[in-house]
Amino acid sequence: MAEMIAEGPFGEAVDETLGGLRLAEVAWRPVASVQPFRGRQGEVEAVTGALPGPGGASGAALSLALDQWLVEGEAAELAARLAGLAAVTDQSDGWAWLRLVGEGAEAAVSRLANFDPEAPDCAGPFARRTALARCPAVVARRAAGGPLELGCPRSYGRWFLGAVRRAVQAEAGG
């Protein structure tokens, strides 16, 4: 019988400094997609707390599309609390996340993104569903001045890490 080898989505531990930029894997956390049923968003927010507006981010939620959020928390628990109010789908094992910190982080991401992470509307909390180097992705900042978080489907992890690493190295001058 074949033995399974447990490994992270990037195929290696990621925590490195390239120039003045630090690139690190974000520790796994349970997340769920939450889509309120028509006219029920107010009731959903009474349970989850305020959800960010389109393109917005908060400490525990990212707005991925109109009326769709990625919310931290166990999907089963969220589904029970939001029964009849929203569709809840477990996304925990579907995402791989990197954190990019340091001067030049936005410029590194702009080498890959189809939007400008240095634009004024990205200075504070934001979330953008986008493509990074042709890979479906989410780029987010949860607090003003905070690090960038880059998420991709888990199955793209190794390729995504390589693309982000090359962009960071290019920005860092190496």
C-alpha cells in the first residue's frame, strides 16, 4: 500500500527574506465562503458582525464579489449559525496563502497583477479577486499599513510560489 506524505500547499516551508521583503506562508486557518440569501445580509451581519463592502477587507472577512465573502471560521459552525440566512461552503483546504511584508511589496505584486496595488484605494483594507501571473488569486490587506496576503487555489501552490518568488526577487534587485 502506498504511503501518503503530508506536505503543505507550496511543497516546502516558506519563510524567507529577499532584499527588504519578507515572504512567508500564512498558517492554515479555517475559512468558509458566505453568500447571504436575497434580502438577508442584515441578518447575516447580526450573526457574523459587519461584513466589508465590495472590494473590502476586515480582520476576519474578505469581500470576493458582490454578496460573497470569505470568512474565517469553521464552516459547520457558520452554517449552523447562518441556517436559512446564507449559503456557506467550506473553503479551508482549497486555499494556499502567502504574506508579503516590506517596502516594495506592492511593486512586487504589481509585476504579476492585473490591477495596481499601489493605488490609493489599496492603501487601507482591501480585497481583490484577480489573477497573478495568470493564476486565479486573491490579493488582500486586512488593515491600513498591514502586509499583503496573496491567496491562490491550493492546487496551484508550487507554481504560484515560484511566480511570486521571482517577482519579489526582481523587485529586491536579485
